[in-house]
Amino acid sequence: MSLPNCPKCSCEYVYEDGALLVCPECAHEWNPSQAAAEAEANAIKDANGNILQDGDTITIIKDLKVKGASGPLKQGTKVKNIRLVYDSDHNIDCNIPGFGAMSLKSEFVKKA
């Protein structure tokens, strides 16, 4: 069975100690099932509940007004190569053809 690398220092020499995994280099201990549940809870999801990742292609699901722009972002606009931002309410950074750099909320997009 292959064990995951340490989430703190990326050490590959992790070993099991009962229900915990332990890193011999940084002494970090964690529960692998709890870590998976936390990762699922912190994941950014689209309007349909699909988990988004960096580099995904998304589609805008409704017309969005843009301050300072002559018109809205239209429903059905495809956006390629997104970047996820975890410390903001607009959690998707992207480059939209015809608009330029933009931040979007994940609730207004779906994974393409």
C-alpha cells in the first residue's frame, strides 16, 4: 500500500502509527480520513456541485453585469484555464476573451 506524502513538508517517508500517519522529518501527524473530509469541505464547487480545479474550462450559466463594461458577460460564454482563489468571495480568477482578467463567483458557472 502506498502512503501519501506529508502535507506539510512533502516528505515521502511517511509511516503509519495506529490510525495516524506520521512524518519522520517534520514530526507532523494527521488522520488520513479526516484530511480527505477537510479537503472535500474546502473544495470550490460549481453551480451543479462539481468540484473545480485549476486549469478547468467553465461555462457561465447566466448573464452577469460587469462594472465599467459596455455589456454583460453572456450566458454560455466558455472560459478556459481558470485559477482558483481560496481567500476571496470571488473564488475564480480567469481571462475572458473580449473582457480581459476577471474574478467570478463559482455559483454562476458550471464545469464544461
